Amino acid sequence: MTCSEIAGLAPLYRSGELDRVRTAAFDAHIEDCPQCASEMRDEKRLDDLLRAGVLADTISAAPLDRRVREQIDAELADPARVGPPRAAPSVPQRPRWRVAAIGAVAALLLFAVGYRHLSQTHSVYADAATDHRHEVVDAHWRPWLTDTTAIAALAERSGVDSRAILALAPPGYRLARAKRCALAGRPFLHLVYSNGAEEFSAYLRPRDAQPLAELAGAASATASGVTVYTKDFGPEHVGCVQTGGVTAMIVTDESAAAASDLTRLAGVALASSPRNF
């Protein structure tokens, strides 16, 4: 694998979407190429910084607003600026880079505020429905893992016990493929199960201290006491169940009843597993 190939595949590598053969070749190149290894570390550092900045819990425009107003007041109070209108000076009163910097900071702040607001208000369930429509129903091309061993390894890297991905397959279905994805700014393991005629998606992530907002739809309890939520998003039907260790969302385009049944089966399978996932 060449350095140019590494650069092109780096985003897929970081998201865990490369197949096992290319992942091994990628790792081997990184071990032997200090330059590519350094670039990968730099890209990861930038990704982490951007993610931390954009998703920060508290973003306030007050400090920037105060500084801009203070600078405007200072400009108006400058005696050198009092008097009749005059031709624009050939040299700017302030370096242009400072104006550009203030504008860039303001734009970045507005983007961060808007992105944060969007990530808080946009439903992770609507994202799951849209992702299923694009990736499964419409079959937009994306690299998937189809090897069971590689999928199990991806599950472990995603913080999901590999046994959970097998426990979710209802009778007559098999695990067909998997990849990582992001829903409302959170990483999920996207699994697709097939019975040869129909397919449904399962989105898994470890249940953490930042729970998903409750799915405002129909609620029912499984035999094991786990509550299942279901809701329709256009032609897609979404179900959600959370056990002690994992959050699972089921998405199907079959019917609302199918989504409810599949989610209930998932809840029973996860809750009755040895580790209660």
C-alpha cells in the first residue's frame, strides 16, 4: 500500500470501515512509514480537538460580543477620527488580518453554536431511519464488513460485546454485514440482518452516562421487563430498547408491527444474555 493510498483510505480506517485485508495492509504501512504514522496522529489530534470544541456543553457568544463592542467604542472615541469626512487612507487603520481573524472567530462561534443546537434538537431516531433508508433500502455504496470474524472485532472496538451481535438475529435471520456510523453526533455500530427476502438494521452502542432522549412513541414491556419504544418516521419504523449495558435501535421498512416484534425480540435476547449486555 502506497502513501497516496493511505491518505485516501485514512477516513475509512479511522471509522473502522475498512475490510480486514486492507486494514492489515494499512497497519503494516503505518508501522513502516514514520511520515504516514505522524500524519495519522496529527489528523486524530485535530479530529479530537474539533469534536471537543463543537460538542462542548457550554458555548457563549458573550465574551466575543463584549470584545467587539469595546473595539467599536474605542474607535468612536478616538479623537483622530473626529472631523469632516476624508478620503479613505491608503493604509488601513487596523491590520486587515485582525479584521479577518475577528470575522473567522465569529463565524466559527456561530457554527459551533448552531451545530450544538442542531445536535441537541435533532433526533437520533430520525437519523437512524434516514441512515437505514440510504444505506439499506436505497443501497448507496459504502464499504461494509461481511466477514463474521471482522465484524466481531469491529464490535469489540466499538465497545459492544461480540456475542450481542449474534443474540440479535431472530429466527430465520442471519448477520449479513456491518460498519460504523454516526447518528446525531454519536458513534454507533450498524448491523444489517437478512432472511434472504427482507433486511432490517440494528444500531448498537454502549449505554453510557449520556442516555438517549426517550423515543416519544408507543411503549410496551417485554416478558423480561425491558421497555420497548417504537415510532414511525415516514416509511421507516424505529424501535428502541436499552438494557443495563447497551442501547439498541431497530429500523425496518416492513411495518410498524415488524419493528415492534423485532425490537421486542432484541430486548429479550439482550436482557437474557449471560452478561445482560
